[in-house]
Amino acid sequence: MSLHRSWFLSLPLSIFAVSCGPPPEANPPAGGGTPPPSASGTAAPTAAPTTEPVAAPASSHGKTIAVSGGTVCAVVSGRVACWGDNSKGAIAAGPKGAVLNPVWMAGVEQATSVDVSRVFGCAVGTSGKIVCFHEGKAREIPLVTDASAIAIRETKLFVVRKSGALIALDLGYDASETRPSEVPELKDVVSVGTGYNHACALHKNGEVTCWGDVEMTGSGVDTAEMEWEEKEKLSKNPTKVKGLTDAVQLAVADTHTCAVRRNKQVACWGSNWSGELGDGSSDRRYSPVAVQLVEDAAEVAVGYHHTCIRRTSGKALCFGEGRSGQTGSGKPGSRGLVEVAGLSGITALGAGEEISCAAAGNGIQCWGSASRGRLGNGTTSDYTTPTLVKGATAKMVGATDSLSCAMDNAGKLACWGLPGFPEDTAGKRADTPRAITNVGEPDALFMKDSGICVVNKAKKVYCEGSYSFVKEPKELNVGAVKQIWTSGSSGSAVQPSGQVMLWQRDWEKPDNVLKQNLTGLNDAVGISGESGTVCAVRRSGKVGCVGYGFRTFDKKEPVKPAAAVDVPGITDAVSISGSGGELCVVRKSGEVSCFSTYRVPQPVDPRKAAADKKEKQPIEVRTVKGVANAASIHVGGGARCVLHKDATVSCWGQNSYGQLGTGDFEYRWDPAVIAGLTDVTSLAVGSQQVCAAKKTGEVYCWGRNTHDEVGQPAPAYAYAPVTVNLPK
């Protein structure tokens, strides 16, 4: 096959930069993906990215940050977030303007690499399948199930198969009629990139082949005096880049191309009017030239007329056109080789039209032009140094009696409601979310009844009652834990081994914590409980419960917890939640079963042995009618809500404050679906309020609002979901 020049010339002009990923030794450590539903029912979302917004690991030649002109997409823990230019609908439906803040691409999971044009974004999954998105809709590309790398130019998708074969697909304008398209017959390809009027492929042996505009192919042929017909003839045939036999990573922009060599030097060719080739001149180069003073390159990314290099030290330097700050020097107009200011620990790069981006330990940062929102920080102001892409999108929500909280994808925590907020300058209590910064870097959030606990990334645990948590969270010395149920000053925890432990603050020594392992509960995967009862989902799917008294930690006359008992008839539990004397579990079938904690055997107090000799009542289990396809159950106060596997929510029970979200205050005996609430990934039910985080990262709350629990200053209640504005 041959690639006709007419394909390149038929495309409208748009600036496109492709960074085909770092060489194998430069990849970030393995990780990412989407965790399964939590067994606790309160501790984690059923489908959400992992903690940090750092680009997820990719194949050795896939991109984790892709920039096309002013459209940016990034892989974040297996999912894809996009922002910037939406003029052709690559990001979302609706008005074709600027998307100032990142938007999660629905239908894209387990992604390892991504690429984007103004029209489409596409992601490669761990299985080798490709999902493309346009105007907010995602479609799997059925013609390819073994992709290893991709590149997009408008509606044309180049695909490198795991066999090393190169193919191209025409996506049309909605990807519903995908058709094969003509490309050169190339073998042993590991990555591909496209410019405005040329394309290049990196081969397994380190050679690079280019075709299209011969001035950009790096063939070494000076075309200045060449006739058009001769150029046309040459453009149809793939040509090896002159003298390049040891490339390990390739990056292709509209008018120049660069490659990292095995010796960690960088070679570039093509247009050079802004010094983007880094050879100290502004002369066009028809064959590769070395970037000066760079011998430690791990990755290269190319923009419109600038280039950025990630060094093995984790820092970056840029050169070329810098009038909008895209070289990151801190000064607009810088064109020389400069280190990007204030940025280290970089794991991936991307560059486009007057913009550069990097993934580092604290998230994705971009710098340069903010036109059409391409910096992703909610503004249209240019930055000459890196600015963090806005991360105020919720991964997890929690709610207690009068406090609501959300944790974003970067691990930042914000809470709103009555407890502990300082007075503002006007003397009013804060009624909107406030950032919580006195617990380190949060990693997991646990809220129940009147208690809240946070486990940070250093594995330290902070717990307190909701009325004092915001001001005075206390570090809880309980060792490593996976999940916590808490009332603030006491509770239970699942240790990494599966052992369930009771804990309580020592009131005589406030910094001391009293701990006790529960005999018979050593195989837990999730817990919930009531004051005096703790129940755990076992690895087997059974539910084991233990009753304990307030004198369990009495130093003079302690009362041992009762023996563990299994709830009859439940052998397939996957998650659990409880409040108000009732515990409910989700079963593998998607059904929900509940039982009363009052039937769980309690410890015998020696001082009241005679009075405690009562006939034991069996634990009765009932299945909730009208609930199917449940992913997790959330019980709080008198309301019960289910997050379904299709990411919708249904609730039943008490509704005196509108906490069922049904638009009224009527008690519901049967579950009612909350209208218009879809794509939910995390759900939390408090005393009289409910909060949900959507896949997009948005947070909605409803119910009692007398203390601003729904994150709004008014009204006193919200009987349908309202948006919570998280702090930036």
C-alpha cells in the first residue's frame, strides 16, 4: 500500500503534537486501574480512580499526556480526563467552546495510553482494545483488539498492533462507521506519530521511517530546488530517517520531529525558525541534528514551535518559541534551552500549541497559553511557570450527623456543615466547603454516625467526633488499618491481615489508645457496626458479628466481648453498612438483606449475670423488596440508599428532610430511584443528608441543610440533589 499525499493536504490546518511515550526504562512504576467496590459500604467509592492524579503507567511507546493544539487529555489511574479546546467536540457535547476544568471521559476505563485530535480522543486499554470518544460519547473500535500504540490526526486513527503491523482507520465524525484506510506497508513498528502533512514510525530496531511532506521526513534530501512533481513522487514512499538507527522514543509535531536515542541524546529535524531543534540555529534541517548540552534524556515532547525534554533526574527543560510561556522559564519570550521552573519528579510530558504539560508526584501541571482553557486550571490567564491542573473533583464522599466531606483525586479533603468551622471576617459561620489541611495527605475517608476518620498517605490515622474534627483531629496510634468504623472516640478497624480490632481513646491518657483484637473475626474484608456491636464481611462471604459493652476497656473490671456469631443464611455478602439498630449487606446477586443488631448476642456482665440470663432470640434476616443490581448499601439515620451497578441511586425510609432525594418529604417503604442522578461513583448517607460524587468528579448533596450540610447557605432543606462547589 502507499499513502497518498492527498490525505494530508485534505486536512484542515491544526497544530498537533504527539509524544509517543518514554523509553521502557523511564516508565513510572506499575499501578493504576479501578478498584472493586469497598466491603465497608462507607469507606470507598465503587468505581473511582486511585489516590493521586499522576499519569498512569503506559506501554513503553504510549502517551499518558496527549496534546492536540489546545485540547489536552491525560491518563489518570486508568481513566482519562480532558480539558481545553472543544471547538470540534473532542471533549464534550453542547457548546463547542472552551472546557476550563478537566472532564472525565465516560466509558473509558483501564486505559494505559491516550491520544487526541480536535475531533476525537482515543485510549488504549490493558487488553489492547481501543475506545474513542466524541461529544461526550464513547465507542469501542471493533476492528482492533490488539493495539499497542495509537496516533490521531483529525478523524484518522493510526494503530500499531502488537504484531508490529501498522494500520489506519477512518473514524468519520462519530466513529459509528469505522473503515480501514490506506497506510504504508511497514513492519516491526512500535510507535507512530503524525504532523500536519507527514507521519513517522519508530521501528523495533531503532530506525525511524517517515512519509508525506519530504521536507519533514529527515531523509537528508534538500528539497529547496526540487520540482513539485519530484516532491510528490518522493512523498508517497516511506523513507528512513538519515543516520538514525538507535531511537527509543519518538515525538512528532506539525513541522518538526524529535527522537530520544539509546545513548540518551535527542535528535531533531524539520522546521527550526524558533530554535525548536535545539542545535543553536534557526535553520531548517533535512536530517537529524543533536540537541545541544543534553545527554540524559528520558523523554521528548514537541509542540507547535517548541520542544521539551524530560531528564533522567525527573526535571525538564524546554526550548524554542516561548512568547506565551510554553518553555516554562518564568519569562515570556524565552527561546533558549531553559530548565522548567519549580518542577521535579516528572514521569511524563506533553506539548501542543503554545502549551506544555507534565505529570509529576503532585498531579498534572501545565504552562503557557491559557486560550480556550488549555491549562485546565479554570482560568484563561497565561502562565510562564507550571500551574496545577484543577483537581477539585471528588473521588469519595462522606457524611455524618451534621458534617459532609469530599476527597478529591489528588487526596485533598474538604468538609462543610456545622462542626468546627472558624468564624470568617464577617463573623459568620462558613456555609461552603473548606479545605482540611491538618491531617497530612489524605488517602482514605471513613465517616459514620458522629465520627470521622482519615488515613493519610503516611498510613497515619486521624479520628475525632464530627463536632471537633475540623479543628482538632487526633492522631490515632492503631497501626496499619485497611478500614475503620468509628464514632469518633471509639470504633473498630480491619487490619491488613483481616483481623478486626476494637479501639477506644484512653480518657485518663488522651494520647493513648486502648486496643483489643476480637476473637473469631480474623478474616474480615469490611466492617460496619453500632455502638456495642461490630459486624464484618468475611472472605467467605459470611457475616460475623460480635457484641461488646462499654466496659470492654474498663481497667478494673473489664467485660470480655461476646463470642463471634455468623448471621444465618448469608454466605455471599460483598459489602455492609448500618445505623439505627440495623445492618444491611449487599449480596453477590445484587440483592440487599438486612437484620437487627439488637439480636446479636451481647457480653455477660458478671455483676448482672442473673439479669442477663434471657432466652436468646435468633437473628432474623429479611431481603429488601424492589432492590436489584446493587453495588453497595449505605445506611444512615432512618434513610437507606443503594448505589446500583449502573451508577444510579435509589433510596427508601425516613424523608422528613428530603434526604431520599425524591422531591418531596414522604416516607418511602419501597426504594425510589433519584431522578436525573447518574454516573455516581461514591455515595454517603448521613443522619439526615446524603451526598454523591459523580464520575465527572462533581459532588451533589440533598436533605437537611439547617447547618449547611448540603454545602449551600440556603435553604433549610434540599429535597433534590444540589451541586456542591468544592474549594479550588
